[in-house]
Amino acid sequence: MTSNPKSTAKATTKATTKKAIKASGGIVSSARDLVGQMGAVSATLAETLPDAAETVRGTAMDAYHSVESMPKSQQKTVTRASLGIGAAMFVLGAPRLLTFLAFLPAIVLGGLRMSRHAR
């Protein structure tokens, strides 16, 4: 007695289809869980973001007032030192982030000076 190749192929196809349906159900439930977790994280971010923004704003205003209260000679010294260190780091090929951080005090003081002239 020989088995029919067509019926064996149909049985194999049905079994494979059932396995694929079970696997896709698991993927769909995993995707639903992931979407639920993303919703929870976004809700948490939405609650804490205003507080974080207010903290950053307060810190920036404190820094602005401390820089504004510096004597002009000290502001010039800080600006020159920042420009010198930043230029040296740029020429020596330091990483871009460090070079930017070296120039940052000069940028801040330049912005402060420009805002004074705009008033």
C-alpha cells in the first residue's frame, strides 16, 4: 500500500498553516502588549515633562543672572579663555562635542552682550 503524495502534501500544508496562525497570534498579542507599554510610558512622560521643563528654565535663569552680575572684566576674561581653549581644541582635532563645550561660555556671553545692545 502506497501513500498518495497529494494527500500528504495537503496534510503538510494544513499543519504548516495551523502553526503559522498560532505563531501570528503570538506576534499580535506581543504587539498589543508593546503598544500598551508604549502608551504607559508616553503618559508618564506627558506628566513629568512640564516639571522637567520648569526645572531647566529655572536653572537657565539662575545661570543668566549670575553671568549678568559678573563684572565686565571677568566676562571678557572668561570669553577670551573660552575662545582660546575652543580654538586650540579645534586645531588639535578634539571631538566636536568637547570643542563645542569649550566654546559654550563665549557663545553665552556673546548672546548676553547682544541682548543688552538690543534693549
